Amino acid sequence: MTIVEIGLPKRLVELTLDGESVRVPEGATILDACTASGKSIPTLCYGDTLKPANACRVCMVEVEGSRTLVPSCSRKVEPGMVVRTDSERTTHSRKLVLELLGSATDLSTTPHVDEWMSACGADPSRFGPSAPPSQDRDERRPGEHEEIDGSVAATVRQPTKVDNPLYVRDYGKCIMCYKCVDACGDQWQNSFAISVAGRGFDARISTEFATPLPDSACVYCGNCIEVCPTGALSFKREHDKREDGTWDESKQTETTTICTFCGVGCNLTLHVQDNEIVKVTSPHESTVTHGNLCIKGRFGWQHVQNR
Amino acid sequence: MSRRKKTEPYVRLTQPLVRDSGILRPATWDEALDRAAEGFRRNVANGGPDAFGMFSCARATNEMNYMAQKFTRAVIGTNNVDSCNRTCHAPSVAGLAKVFGSGGGTSSYQEIEDADLIVLWGSNAREAHPIFFQHVLKAVNKGAKLYVVDPRLTSTGKWAHKWLRLNVGTDIPLAHAIAREIIASGLTNMSFVERATEGFDEFVKAVEPWTLPVAELETGVPAELIRELAHAYAKADRGQLSWTLGITEHHNGTDNVLSLINLSLLTGQVGRYGAGLNPLRGQNNVQGGGDMGAIPDRLPGFQDITNPDVAKKFNDAWGSNFKAAKGWNLTQMLEAMERGDMTTVYIIGENPVQSEADCEHTIKRLSNLDHVVVQDIFLTKTAQLAHVVLPAAAAWCETDGTFTNSERRVQRVRKALTPPEGARDDIEIMGEIATRLGADWQHKTGEDVWDELRSLSPIHTGMTYERLEKLGGIQWPCPSEDSLEPSFLHGRLWEEDPVKRGMPATFSPVPHSPPVDELTSEFPFRLTTGRRLDSYNTGVQSGGFESPLRMGETLDLCPQDAAALGVTAGEEVRITSRRGQIQAPVRIDDGLTPGLVFMTFHFPDEIDVNIITIEATCPIAGTAEYKAAAIRIDKLPVKVG
């Protein structure tokens, strides 16, 4: 017989957050504690339905007694912990991290990043003009590095991949946060269609042997797009509407309803613009989906608007 | 690989149609509604209320289904109301209701994650219920064992720790052999059996002949694997048994379901957190349609229609006078059409012409009718046969209401889109017809209808829209607005007090009955049907989007059979059954074994697989044996020139 752990009730832990005493359930992270007390900590790689990846380093905070800053998204609270989220050290760290990300990556579709940058005075352009997009990122092997002359800032820019009717992959916007890999892998979808290939600055998200998506294990559930924080992954419909200038979030409504296909009862949030469904997401707090859908729920809505 | 012929996607209906001189022509709403009502009145006047049948819609809201059965019972005065649950899980509802008193899956999705043993029987959940399967995989990744019972090695089976490859239609021998092994090994949960069940001794006798070697011969599953599953299930702390249409779409589907329920009774794997029985429902609201009484033998909330007190409660509430007797189910309605006893039918959002087995036969039967009214979002093949076609709003995104899912969770459906100009809400259309038939029906919003239902159905009484919103849906039963029941059903079976324990669960010593469509030298291949991930049923909805995964209809067969027939992937072949003939391209699938072939039913406009399936139906639930047809495959003659 296999034993499956189904958990025990949680106790409350008391800690000090920016000088104030707060109590949160044991096992919570510093980020959870901040959210519970109304503090907004910038983060890119944190996903409310995923295990912390500790990749982006945007959410670093200071913990008294710790030599280094700690990632608030993964560090669990401890009794008596003293945490500072807005010290000079945290601001300085966030500034540099955002500058490096902003210089190497296209953050133009990353929500809130402009506010965060101006709050900490980040200026990605100080590393110089961006290097032009490269054509060979998918083929680079570890160790085969071109010497950089320092005249331009290195970037991950590359052509946008449009190889199927449902998804667009614009890896020039990818910050390597791993969320898509985790959503596609054993945390949710278990399709393992994508993973990290390469090393160091050449690391990128890739299908097996960098094949186009239709030749990969992808089943088009869109659960990677659901968690992508920068718009590197997007739905084709959204991508096309952004390209032709008709994507307008201020004119969109979001209404949560139930999928019309099988009987599992997945919650769908329909993003509607001009009485047309333009995107489908799923509420992350739904006990049925936890933000995940299949190809039918994610894309199977066009039939109602073939009018 | 793609040999798919391009078919135009369906376009929304926005104008009512009426048939004149054999041709459907556009009409005004008033004209169409008058015609619809007049036809119903004429047929009921001639043939009595039972000349009328309602095909309600498992895709529409609970509110619409409640009103559809109310229309049938209160306005027309018959109990002839049913829905497409007949083509899929009616045996599950019948089996569970027979043993436990209510026809729902007994566990919640969270409990699946917390199970330590999961058996998926006749279910390709990875493709047909992908998000349910994510809950299964959560459990597997935590250490639970997964057993998959299926004639095909599907993408679900590939995740199993053990795959039990049984011959099509030998589910009962396999279940009985598992039961016998549990009993013979002393693993029966005797305290549960003695306290909560009936008929154990008779059951022991019934399974006695199914020793492991005998079962291996009949089912094709190695004795050692049967033994392993029996021991694993009996010893599990929290064992989950889930099934889909591999169990129900047989001529003895209800018996198949009962044979699985037996295993849970034997081991006490029901009525506890994490242990349970779960039919995975195939349509967004097929659970709700039955819960709302849009079935011929139950009133809303699974209340027994043959109980005069129950019928009186509803008649008093509605000011109506329907009989406390079962109506005809969908299968019986189709037979009544053939006899001429049923002459008019109101079809809401169903496409029986393409979804029923042996569809040529269904077309003939519908063509017999004096008056067919179809209410749909598209001009489906069924709508094309109608005398009046009424354009409806799409339930899931253009109306307000609720759906009920496979874990009995009632969840809010919300209007996100304005329906196209000309299409109307289902409940509103029905109200217009009811008014024309002289009923005093005021238009009600979804919430008003729901509140009426709550006043009549105790299992829904506590579910206000406000609570559904706040709690992210509520699972039935929910009798009180102040509390919530446990997430699993039938906990009463474990009570010490016999009064609280209530009706005991009865073992079912069901007999084995092999598929009706026999394999012979003329028809040597067993054809089974199922779904693929990116497509859905008759494809009316899923055909609306472009999928990179879609390959169109194929005849899947194993490499050995392909070699023996001398056919290769992509080659068009002729497929013949005792009922008809079609052509389809070959696809090679390693997951099949010699003699077993597979097709979907997603592309009926191009290749109509239900021309060759068999309409042998389960006598209890009326579900057809889609899963087991006998066919022959012929290589096409080479074209000369």
C-alpha cells in the first residue's frame, strides 16, 4: 500500500514585516505574508499555482541576520523573523536586476514593469544600444561563444516563432523564469513539450531539438501562456490583434463562466472585446482547473461567433 | 497525413425557419412560434399528450433543463422527456441510483488527488477529460498507483503503472474475477458488507465460476494482473474507481456499471473521504440535465416520479396534472416514432441524426413525424429535417444560469456575449410557445427559475446564486443555506445507527453478456469508437477552430492487421458492417492489438461512423453499444489509368 500525505492543520507564525507585527500560517512564504498585509512586492517568476522557481530575483527582500538578500517568493516565514521590503539594499538590488532584464529582453508587454522601474530608478539603456536580433539562438552549443566587444548590449532578441494557428512564441521577450516549463511539466500538464536548452546567456526555452510546435509533444492546452509573465508566449488571436493595432484591453470585459465541452466543469474567463471572445483564461483559484485548461476550453469558442 | 476534406464551419442561426412545400424558408419569430405551438396542439389533440416528446439539452443550463421538463409535464402533460445522457452515461445514473439512491459520482476532484489507488476503467481521460486527468496525475506524482483497464493502449494507459488489456465487452467477467479473488483471498471488508449491504451470499455464488484462469481466457487479461489489481484495490486506503463510456456504451451498460459498484461494496471503497465511484461525464451539463428532471423517470432532485406524493407536490406547485408514471426514454421515443405512437417532437440543442447509433435509422424515424421543432444555435443535420427551426442563444456564454459538473458541483454560467441579432434565449422561446398553448407562463430570469427549483428540490435548496458565487460552486446535496455537506456521498453507509444508515446497498449478481454484433469470418474486426483530445462529439462546436492536432476521421488499426490486409497509412479503405458501409483512410496505431480497430465520430459530415455502429441498446438505460461493432475492412481496387 502506498501512503499519500493529506496534510495537517496549520499553526500561525508571528514575524515583523517593515516594523509591523504580522501573523500568517506556518509554511507561508514572505511573499504570502506581504500579500496578506497589503504590501505589493514586484515579482516576475512567481506563479500562484506553481512552486517557486527562484529565477527572476525581482522579489528579493532583506531578512535580519541573513548575509544575502532572500527571494520572498520561496523563503518560508519563521517565528520572530524580521523582514524589510523597502530598504536601500532591496531597492538597489531590484534596480540592477530590472536593468539587466530590461537591457537583454523586450519587456514591452510585461505588465507593471514600467512602474517598478521608475520606482527604483532603473535605466536599462545605460548598458548601451541593444544588439540586433540573432538568427541562431536555437542552434548555439555550450561553449561556442562569440566574443563581445562591448559596443552594444547583449540581448536574447530573435525572430518571433509563428508555426501554428494557435500560439505565438516571441522568445525575445523571455526572461527564463521557467514557469512555462513547470506548467507543461510535472506540476500541471505533464506533457513535457518544452524545456530549457543551452547554458548561460544562451539558455533558452525549446522544444526537443528545437522542432516547430506541431512536430513537438505540445497539445495546445495554453497552460504555458496562462502563466507567462512577459507575453513571450501569447495566443495567436491576441498576437494578431496587437500587430494590427486592434488589441484594446480598456475595451475588454472579463466574465467567468463554465466550459461548454466535457463534464469536468472547467471555469473559463472570457475576455470579450466588441462582443467577440478574444482570449480565454481560467481563474487560478478555481478548485476544478487551478488555472489550467485543455485545447477545447482554451480555443474551442469560435463556433459561437461564426455569425 | 491530413486527408481531411474541408468542411465549412457551421454559421449561427439568426432567423427562424418554417417548412413550406417541403422547403425550409425564413419566417418571422411570431410566425415560427405560432407554427411550433399549433403543431404541438394538433398532435396532442389527435394522439394525446404521449404523442409528444421532448429532447432536452445536456449542453444548456440547469435552468433551461428545469423549464424543459416543466414544459413537458405541466404544459403538455406527458413524462416523455430525455436528453443525450441516454447516449452516454444513463447506465451510470441508473446503476448508481439503483444501488445508492442517487445517480451522481460519489467523490470530488480533490479526493482523487488524495487517493492512493486510482482505477480508470474504459476511460481515456487524458484526452476526453484532460483537466480531470490532471487531478489524477497530481495523485500519481504524489505516489498513488494508477491502473487503466482498456482494450486500447491510449495516452491515458501510457501513464498507468499497470494496463489491463481486456477484450471488448468482457468487463463483467473481469470485475467478477476481481471480486472472486478478493473474496477468496479473505480481503473482503466484512464489517462494511455486513453493516451496509445486502445480497452478499448470492453475489458470492454469482462470481464463483470466474476463477482467474477462466477470466483470463474470456477477458484476455493475464491472471496475475487480475490478481494484482484485486489485491491493490482491496488493500488501498483510499481507492478510486472511475469509468467512462467504455463501460456504459454497451448493450448491457447498466450491468457493467453495477459490476463495478459491486467491487466498491465488497471492499468498502465508497462513502469515505478519498474512496469512491466516479463516472466521468461527457457533456458540460449532462449531470445537471438529469438532476433537473429532464429524464423520464425522475423529477428534479432525483425525486421518484412513480411516488404519488412526490408527483402531487409538483402538480400542486405547477397547477398541473401529470401522471405519477415513467415516461419514455430517448430510445423508447425513437421506437414510438417508428410505431407511429409519437408524432411530434421538440428538440432543443441536440443532434440525434448524427449522434445516435445506426443514424440512417434515426433519420427514417424522425422523417415519420408530423411535426418536428428544433431549437439550436446552428442549422444542424437534425434541424434540416425540422418543420420549424428556432435560433437559440448559446447557453455557456450568452445566458445566465448554472451547470453541474462530474463532481456534482453546481457552478454559475454567466452571459459574456450578446447573442447575435435574431437569436433568443431558450427559456424565453419555450415560454412563448407555452403561452401560445394557453399556459400562464411569465418570463423568468435564470435566478428566478433557479429559486423555483430550489423550492422543489431538497438537494438544491441551500444553493442560492449568492452562495454559488461566493463559494466557487457548491456540490449537491446542499439542503440548507447555512451549512455544507461533506464532499463525498453516502457516508451514511458507515453509520453505527441503522436508522441513520438507511437503505442498504445491494450487490448485483449480473450475468456476462458478450457484444451483440458477433464477430464472424465475414465481419472479423471489432470496431470501437471514442474521442480525441481536440475534437468533440459530432464536431459541430470543435469544428469551429483550427487545431494543429486534428487529423480528421481515420480507421486506426495495428501494424500487424495493416500488414495482413496489405494496406498502408493514409490509404483509403472500405469499412462494412451489417448496417452500412463507409470509407476512411488508414492510420496505424501501436496501441491496438490484432482484431481491434478504432474510429472517432467527430467528423460525420465527411465520414459518418454511426452509419456502421449498432443500435443494440441497454434494456435498463437505453444506451447503444457504440463500443462494439463487427466490421470487415476491404482494400479498394486499384484505379486503372
